[in-house]
Amino acid sequence: MRAHATASILASLLIGLSSNQATAANDFLTWGDTLPHGLDPHAIFDTEMQFVLYNAYDGLYRYEGNPPKLVPWLAKSYKVSADGLTWTFELRQNVKFHSGREMTAEDVVYSFKRLLALGKAPSAAFRPVLKPENISATGRSTVKFVLSAPYAPFLSAIPIVAIVDREIITPHVQGNDWGSPWLATNDGGSGAYKIVPNSFHENESLDLERFRDHFMGWRDNPKPIDAVKVRPVAETSTRVLALLNGDIDATDSYLPVEQVERITQSKKARVSRDESMRLLVVTVNNSKPPLDNVHVRKCLNYAFNYPGFIHDVLHDTAVRNPAPIPENLWGYPKGLNGFGYDLQKAKAECDIARKDGANLKREFSIHTQSEAEQTKQAAQLFQSDLETLGFRVKIVPQPWTQLTANTASAQTTPDMWIHWVSTYFVDPENWIGQMYDSQFHGTWKASSWYQNPEVDKLLRDARTNTNRDTRAKLYGEAARKVVDDAVDIWVYNTVQLRGLSNRLKGFHFNPVNNGSEIRTMYLQ
């Protein structure tokens, strides 16, 4: 069965290649990670999109290195007014899109206006403070943003916005769709790799080829990769087998420990272990009775076996992180212990909830990611302890795309679902700010449907204050309130584990792109 699956993967790689290309299998990189469900970088905001964002598109600034640092990218520099409202970016010249057209300030203006008009998840970082009419080109290479209020994370969030080629998109616009259906399967970027036409098939394939006119080039890369074939493999064990058989060069970055050990014992591949800022969270739908009762949520928090999961299942490849800010980022509330594993305390909280009238007899669902085996392991461990407390629990595996689609409303959001909140930009706003401010309800990050006016105020004050020390205190105070309310279950901050073939060199990890920037890689 597994051998047949691996043979199918290899066969799919060769479909559409000429006979000469097929014999030169070593000339292309095969990336085995999951694809986003579309390619429009202004419409999708998840870990899978980071691969597309970092390779097919460029932003004004970019995160590089670990710990990640902001570096100028399409912009050479920026200036900000003393009141924190006006931001002016000076652009590089002679940057080309994949169409061959030169990028101008008008493309940057168009990109941000398009982002705000679509109103999808990437826009959440800007919607509170930026209006389309306050974005302007003040010269061919100068862009000005005027914010409605000071917004401290503005520069930190700038890298999540891909700059798109307005002239290649506008012919495909129908009504108010901003060409999103077209861009969901096509290329509108300037990145180091361009998307091969008609190569994207959701959950199946995406092909990239090197864009030789990329403005940054490959000065530090002795043998840049000319072709990349993304071939997702749904089942973790099959994906690892494909790596060990040489059919793919990289797995996903959510490997369970037994697969890490399997790769480590091989002479054909290795595991890259990198410190991340990726939090595992069991999100709890606070709007659904009896989960709207704080004592029920405290019961759940005490019932998760944190040390057992981290030590016995993960073999200590993660550290406990009991709050919605990574423990290795400023703003984390020092000294906060959070909830520990204690079934006696869990039972006591459940007893209080029952006296409050909470109905704990109904069946509860925990939704997991069908592509990520570790979420199933966490759910099974949790289910076992909850059943000892008298809960009836079912585990529902679903694809990531279905899970995030469900979170658009409180009614369709599961009772609980297990996922990671990764590093899309490096600021507490990326985590607690967008997870627990009620204005972001309807996004997958804010799918606990928690509403607390005090927390809303703290988070809004934190994002409008430009003093980091003050911001850290505000985020810390908000985190303590959120933990006191047992809104969700915060489990760990992880070490990323990605399987790599031994022939793949130049892999550089940073917590934002998860090591997916192909420009630095080469094949030996």
C-alpha cells in the first residue's frame, strides 16, 4: 500500500515533463508540504500561504533570520512622522514583475487598497487604522500611508502584504471581486520564483520556475534551483516514506516524534530542528453552552495533560507556553504559571459548573487537522482524560481549509479545535491581539468568540501606543485576564521539525516563513 502510494507520487512528478526533463530528476526540488487552497496572497492568511508569499511575491519589508529581523525589501527605507500617523516608503527602482513590467508606487497603492477591499484575513492587521483613501503615491517611487490613529505594529505587519502587478490583474476583474478568482490560480508577483501557468491544482500540485530577473538575485547561492514542484502528501507516514525513498526533498514541519526518529535513523535524510514561535492551541467556542461557563472552561484547562503530551508524545521537543504570547517574545507575562494538569481541580470546577446549571451531559466535539497527525494525538490524549471526568467526546478530523471555513460564524465553529498560531509577523499583536479582540470575530484566529470589553480596551490601547515597554505591560495584563477567563487551552511553544533530503542544502529557517524560502537553497 505504501509502496504504491510513493510510486504514485513519483509518477505525478513526471507527468507533463518532456523525456529529457524526466531523466534529469535531480534538476528540480520536490517540496512535500501542504498547499494553500488558493494562491491569492490577499485572500488567504495561513502557514501554507507563507510558501507562496516568500517565493512568488515580495513585500516592502521582509523577515529574515532567526530570531527574525525586519530587512528592507521592495522598499529601500521608510520615514514616520513624530505623531506616528504618516509613514512614507521609498521604493527600489528597476524591480520587475514576472510579466516583465517595472513595479511603481501605483502598484503598492493598488495592493494595499485591494487588500482592504477584499477584507480577508491578511487585512485584519490594517483595517482598524488604515483607509483606502489615505494611501497614495507621492512619486513614481514613493508611497505614503496616513493612519487614522497611531499603530505600533504597522511596520511589523508590513511584510504580510504582497505587492501585486495591477496591470496583469485588472483585465480579469469582474464586478467587485478585484480579480480574486483569477489570482487564486495564477501569478501576479515579482518574487524569486514564478508560478508555472496551469500548474496549480488544489491539494495536488504547484510548479515554480526561477525568475532570473529577480531584483535580489542569487549572489550568495552557488547553484540556485531552477524548478520547484510542490507535491503535497496527505498522510504523514506516506510523506515520510516518500522522503526516505528520495521522491520528495522536504516534508511538512509538523512531524510527530515517531516520524522524526524514523528519519533520523535514515542515511538519506535529516531533520531540521529550529526554535520557533508557534503556539499549539485548543480553541474553545466560548459562545456555545456550556462552554460559555468559565468553570467548564477551567475544568477543560485542568484536564489537559500538558507534561504527558510534551514529554511522552513530543519527547520534549516543545516547551510549555500557558499564555497566548510566545514565551520567547517581549510582552509575555513573566511569572504566569497558567493552568496545570490536575484532574481533581478539573472535577471541582465541573462540579461548580453543574451547580450553575451547566449541561455537561451533551456530546462535545474536538476537531483536528486531518493533515497533521499531532493534532489527532493531542485530541486522543485529551479525550481520554475528559472521559474519566464523565464527558462524552468525539474527535472529528477535517482538512485545514474546512476547519477555517467553519470559523466564519459562531454557530458553525466547533466546540473545540486544535491548531497552531504561527508567526505571520513578529509582534504580540500577531497572537493575543488578533485572537482576543472581538473586532476580529469571524477570522480563524479569533474563533473562540470571546468578548470582554476590558480585554478589548487593553489590546486596542496596546496597538496604538508607540512605547514598547508600555505595550508589553498592556499585552501582559490582557494575557493574564484571558488566562483567568480560561478562554482557550494553550499548550506549548514548539521546536519546528521538518524532514529534509540530504541533497538539499542552503535551508535557512526563520519563524515567519518556516524555512520555505527557496531562493537560498541548492541541490547537491
